[in-house]
Amino acid sequence: MRTLLTHPYVLVFAGGGIGSLVRYLAGRFIPATLSGSPFPTAILLVNIMASAVLGAVVGWAMGRTTGEDMRLLIGVGFCGGLSTFSSFSNDTVLLLQNGRMGVALLNIGLNVVLCLLASTGGLLVGQKL
């Protein structure tokens, strides 16, 4: 029997709030430079972290009949609140508008490649848990 604290909506809401707070704090404390030039470093790092965590949750949940609450709290809520495709997209558009084509392409490449690697690594780790 579910209680209010284990209701799917509450789990997603709580995880999303925590993930959003972590993303906000990352933006405040991670310097926005990479190799001395302005770069959306915080967004890249939170996207990589969310990809790794989500991969681990999915890997852990594979083949299990339990774990739906963890998937909702961490996978859907926390990772959904932490990662941010919209900020990545906006940062890339702003870089392009400012004539920084090379940095924009670097941002796209790093986000795609590193997030895929993080997801794969997380999945492999999660499967071992």
C-alpha cells in the first residue's frame, strides 16, 4: 500500500526539486570557463552527471521486479531536474549568435559524446549492483 510519501507524483516532485537545486548550485559554483574562454561548463557537467546517474538507475533496475520508486525518484525526478537540454540548446544558440561557431560546435560535441559515454558507463555500473 502506498503512502503519500511513496506516491509516484510525490517521488517525481521531490526528486525533480532536488535535481533542480543541484543544477542551480552547479551554475553558481562551477566557473563558466573552459581553457580560459567562456563556455557553459556547469551545464555540460550536470548533463554528464545526470546521464551517468540515469544510466546507473536503468542498469540497476534491469531484470528487477522492484525498484519503481527509485526509478521515479532518481531516474525521472532527480535526473530530469538536474539535466537540461533547454539550457544546453540556449547556450549553443547564444554562442552561435555571438559568432563563436567553434565553441558552439565544441559544446554540441562534448555534450553528445560525453553524455553518451556517461550513460554507458552508468548502465554498466548499475548492472553490476
